[in-house]
Amino acid sequence: MTTQPLAPPRPKSPEAAAPRVLIAPITITPSKPLTPSHLKGLLWTDVMYRATRHLAPVTYRYSHTTYHPTEQTLGFWEFLDRTLGDTDYTHATETEIGAHYVTFRAQTQRPTAAALRPYADAAEHGWVHPASARILQLWAGHYRRLGLTDPGLTLHQPPGLSLEDALSHLDQAGMCLDLRRYGGPVHLDLTRHGLPLRKIVTPDGRPNYLACALRELIPLAPGFDEIVLLYDPELDPDYQLIERVLTRLGPTVHRVPVGRVPIDGHIRSARHGDWQHTHAAALLDAAGDHHSDDAVRLGMRLYFIALLGPGQQQSFRPDLLHQCLTRATRLLKAADTPAGDQLPALLQRHRKDHTHIDPYRLTSALLGKRRPAPPADLLTGVFL
């Protein structure tokens, strides 16, 4: 096996065109309903992408294929086949499949590498378990109702490097501690930068999500001037590592943690269930009973981006969501003359020291009491 060394930083040409931007959020395992925390991250990413593309060439990379090889996904697939056998998921609901996922995550015994290997091999060639395929099909419907950009939910989008090639690249850069020959794991080694060792491959060859992310992002990084990583704040230590690896390849890397949404004051992982009536389908159905499609799209963004903000202090409140949906209806009726050629300049105000647009600054700007009516093309081009 031969690999090319990690590319050196690309020189920035003073006469170059607008910076090329890569927006790369962490994906959601297709095994459960979309929770308020998931919706917040998806809406945040969508507004960032759609606003930034008015100013610069931007790529939105969101590949479920990349993360299928993790034990979290493969283990769930193996669990379903082992416990339910040849089940037809064609008409299964998200909550039904999600209930099986909760049972799987509650188990203390982990599947063996041998049990997962057939699933890993199949996933590398584009196969998706019928349960996850059903989840992705349902999510695609939610994306349409929310006006979200579909980055290829149901497409086979493999990463640019195999696991071994990614590890070879890291090794050549002095960032890999591979102990497999001694029966140990593989670590991402950035200790010379003051960062701790991080295991990315188990002794029996199973990669975690960080290894999968590096398979995808290392070959992409040299083609961009700016990379924006959106992720759960609990993963900040790992994203500091990713930032260090990618920065060496040339681009400026921005880490954007997007806080979760507490339910009744508590932040809980989706692995525990408790979706009640707060998952995407339930929220969309309830909102759609009283508001237009455009009001639902704009109102959801006003609530999950502007009202909740980047942190995770505020619990989900249906009453405030309802207020945002009502406010969205008023904004749509008041929409003013299109900004036209002035739209990029309007969006520029919501940048800091980077090319990408800050969704919180842009969206919250719609809510001021004495704000002028928003231009119609701002709403249609970014929020609807």
C-alpha cells in the first residue's frame, strides 16, 4: 500500500477569489426520532450554509456513510438482526425503531468484532440496514417540511480515505501511535501540542467516530480555505484534536459547538428515549395544524436558533415555540422589497473574523421590536 504524504499548507494568493468554505457538522445516528437537540443543530447548520453561499463558494458535507462503521451503528444493526430476525421495517415509525435502539444501548455486553465485521464490510460498499434506511427515509420527509437542504441523506457518500490510509497519513505526520502489532489500540497522538492521547481504533480494529471523521476530513481539507465544524459541546476535546490535524493541511478551522436542548431542565442523550411529544414529527404536525408551511419553517428557526442561542441553558418550551411561529407569520406578511444586489452586504454584517455567517446573529436580528421588515429574498434565500 502506498500513500501520499499530508499536503503542506496551501499558500493564500492575494488575488484569489472568495475563500472556499467547507461546513461539516457531526451526523446523527439513523436509529431514532429527531429530538429538539437534533433539530437545533440541523437548523443552525442550514442557515449557516444558505447564508454563507451568498458570499463565497461553500460545500455542505454531511455523510452518514462515513459514520456507519462505528460500533454505535453497526452494533445496533447486529442487535436488530440477532433479536428480531428478518423484520420488515417498511412501515415502522421512528419511535418504534427508536425503542429498539434504547434497548440496545441499555445492554452492557458489547458485540464482538467478528459479529460486526460482515456489517462493516457491507456498509463500506453502500449497504444500509433496513431499519436505518427507513429512518433516513422518514428524516428526508422532515427535511422537506422544514425546508432543510438535503445533503444526501439516502446517498452512498464514502469518505476519501480508507481507515488504513488515514492512519498512514497521520503516522507520516507524527500524529499516530499504532500499538496493534503489540495487541493494543491506535491512538491519535498530539501530545507534542499539549493534547492528550485519544484512542481512535480498538485493538481488534474497530474505529470510533473520530477515526471516521478523519477519514473524511483529511482528504477534503486541502481544497478549502475555511472549515467550519459544528458539534455537540461534550465533544469539544475531540474537536480540538480534529482542528489541530486539519489546520496543518492549510485551511483555517473554526469550531462551533451548538448546545443541546434540555427537556424539563435535564439534558439527556437520545439513547435514553423519553421523546414524548417533542420529536420532529410531533412538533411539525402540531405546528402545521395552525400555521402555514413557510411560518413553520421560519418559526422553527426563530425558536431553535435565535431564542435558544448557542448555549444549552434554556429548556424546551412549547409556548415560546408557538410565539415564534406566530411571530413568523407576522414577519412573512410584512416582508419588504427584495434586497437584490444588496443582500450580500446585508449578510456581511453577521460575520466576525471569518467567512461563514453566524446563524445566531443573523436570525436574532429578525426579532428586534423596531427592526425594519426583512427583505423578501432574505427570507426565501436563507430561512424558508
